[in-house]
Amino acid sequence: MIRLDVSAAGFAADFAALVDARREADSDVARDVTAILRAVREEGDAAVRAFTEKFDGHDPDATGWRIELADCRAALDGLDPELRAALELAHDRIAAYHAKQRPEDRDEVDADGVRLGARWSAVAAAGVYVPGGRAAYPSSVLMNVVPAKVAGVERIVMVTPTPKGEVNQLVLAAAALAGVDEVWRIGGAQAVAALAYGTDRIKAVDVVTGPGNAWVAEAKRQLYGVVGIDMVAGPSEIVVVADGQNDPAWIAADLLSQAEHDPTSQSILFTDDAGFGDAVAKAVDDQIAQLATGQVARASWDANGAIVIVPTLSDAMPLVDRLAPEHLELAVGDPEPLFRAVRHAGSVFLGRYTPEAVGDYVAGPNHVLPTGRRARFASGLSVLDYMKRTSFLGLDAAALARIGPAAVTLAGAEGLPAHARSVAIRLDAPGNGAA
């Protein structure tokens, strides 16, 4: 963990290094993924089978390629009642929040008599990647599938790795609750490639969403254009802006909620109270010792954690914007003034009683969020990621007479005579009604 103080000499350079630190895939990952994608494109199921054997330790020809929906339903029915109730609460709140994101069609006639509008429609098929192994999260199923269902996607395909052939029952239960149509026990870049290109077994989809490791993220990046993607996600990150009136243990727990994800995760505290910063650092050390995920959290905190001391919390906000964090907590009594200063953040958690973790599960907004400073230009997963907009327009002869001559002029200026003629030929036609 590094400690920075805005008043210290060299702060500007040290903070710039923190902002620019790279925690994502290197060129070797990109090279390996390129080879995997090429193999799946050329060899289809045979390549997916070989990579599954190599990376996940099982042969899908023996363990089964597809997980039946009846097995997913059985997993849901077999859940502990308290766990099922929690999963259902999360599902219902996520669905309610995302239902309000559905866009409205537009159809109007402007002052020139031109009919203009846009119609929204869902993609036909969506692929959802759900991590396995270290990261097997039913919450990721809900966060990716529910918006697709709200959008009206007809076919939702889930892929999830099953190391050594072992299936995560919670993931299957969430798939049943969310309404997944197909579940395949494959993962990694090869699964993303199968969704994008299609194979004899797996029909191609239009959009691929969902978090994964560096190879999954790189596969999505390389396949963008073959399919749509939600985003290229990197290691998790959290920034907490907190004053000294907080309980240090609370803030330490918030920082560790992301540190425990992965050694490359990043957790940063901004505070205007140096003594409070020290207390949080001690609380982090104390809590790491008690965590089952302590080894991962320790590696993350030591390599990527930071405490930044600022004169006032308002002084922290331009620095926070430079980080453009995935998660931003404003742990103060009145977060509104600070919130108004936020421009770049994936999701913001307001007040002392709003830990980031509640957003991961039951609050409603999506937890699939831009990382690696991409909140400067990207947003979290939404219903719109599963929809596309088709614009339309319609003119009669009078409307064409009003705006067509300008189109002819512009087409001529661009040196495109066929463009100009396709308009002019209608303007010049007898009886076009444009006197």
C-alpha cells in the first residue's frame, strides 16, 4: 500500500503513476487469444473441446457439453430457503430497476413536413459469460441475464467454465431464476469465440456480455465487430472518499470488498484526516488476517492499495475524476455536494450506510461496470446493451421540395453526382406537387 499526501513534494508525479498504473493483460495474452480465436473459427467444436480439456481439465464429450434446464431448475428448487429468498429479492430489484431503462420509440412530423423517428428492438440472441473457478458468482448471472430479458431478447445463451467438470449449483439456480434458454459448460476465450462465430453445436449470438479473466476480456475486445460486447472489463477497483467521522473498520471492509477479488484489484481511500487514514490502514491489516480470502486481499492491497491525504474532501474530487473508478463511495454525512462534482465513475454509492457490496447484489443498478479509467467514456451494463435503434424518415413531394435542394447542393460539393441526381430527379419530375 502506498501513502500519498497532496501537500508533499512529488505528489503530482506519484499520483500520475497511480493513475497510469497498468493492471491488465499484456501482449502475451493478446497473442494467445488470437490463436485461440483462429482455431475456433477454423475448427469449431473440435477446438473448443481441445481447449476445454487443456484449460478446464475435462472432456465435454464425456462430461456433457450442455447443462439441461431441468438441472438448473432442480438446483433452484434445492436451495436453502433463506438463500433462495435472497436470490429472488435480488432478481426482483434488478428487474424493477432495469425495466425503467427501456427506451421509447419516437415518431413525429417536423415543421418541414418530414416524418422522423426511431424504433428500438432487441437483438435476437445474447451470449452471457459467467465466470467459474475462483469467481463463480450467481449475482453475475442475474446482472447480465435480467437486462436481456427486460430488453426482450428471444434467446439467451449462458456459457460457464466447469473446472474438472464440477458445476456450481448456485450459478445454475440463478440461471433458472433469470430465465436462461441454453447453458453450456465451456469457458475462456474459446467460449467467447464459440458464441461469436457459432459452431455445429452452438448457434452464434449477436451480443456477448459478462465479466471474465484477462483472456475472456481480450477475446471480447478482439471479437468486437463480429459481435457486440458490453465492455472490455479489467480488474476490479474501488475509490472511497471518507471523513474522520466514519468507523475505520467500516471503510477498511469496503476497501477489502474489492481487494479480495483478485491480486490485481485496486482499492484507494481519499481522506482529509491523516489520523483516520492510519486507523483505516490498521483496520485493513487486522481484517485481512481474518478473511478466508486474505491471501488474495493482501496481495492486492500491498501492490495496488493507496491512501491519499487531501486538505479537504472537495480537493479529492478532481483527483477521483482522473481515476474514473469503477466504484466510488462517498462516505460522508451529506454526499450531495461531492456527488455534484463527480463526472467520471461507473457507479456512485452515497452516504455512510451505502457500501459498494450492496450494489453487487440487491440494490438494483447493474454491477457490470467500466474499469481501467473507462468510466471516462463508458457506462455500466444496461438494457440498451441488448437493444439497437433503427431510425426512419418519410417525405412527401412537398417536404422533399423544401429540404431536397440543400441535399443536391451538398452532394455536388462532395463530388457525388449520383447522390445529387437521386434527389434532383424527383424534384424535377412532372406533377411532384412542389411548385
